[in-house]
Amino acid sequence: MRILLLVIVLVTAPTAAFFLWAWGAKIKQERKLAGTLPSWQDMPITWLAIAGLLFTIAGVFVMFFTQNQGYGGLLSP
């Protein structure tokens, strides 16, 4: 069950990330055309830093819950 769930998450995560990115790009383009886009959102490095931070946090959580090294591994057998 755990392996099936992990595979489903790993397969659907990139697809969901793409659709979220496309949705965000559409909103950003509409705001840019309307002139209501804040200056900090115009810089792509801001979104890259936010995404990197979120993926780092997610990676730490996944490692904590799946690795068994005496202090973590809550989902390990």
C-alpha cells in the first residue's frame, strides 16, 4: 500500500506542478497586462527561491518519515 501510494504521488506530482505553474503564469500575464503586478512578482528569481525552499522542506519531511536511522522513519517497517 505504501509503495502504491508513493508511486501515485511521484507520478501525479509533476503533472499537478505543471498545471499550477500554467495557472499561475496565466494570472501573472493578466496582471501584467492590467498593470497591477507588484514589482517583486515580476522577477522570476523570487518564485524560483520560493519553489526551492518548499521543495527543500518537502524533501526533509519525506526523508524523516521514510528513513529509519533511530530517530525518524515513522513509516519504515
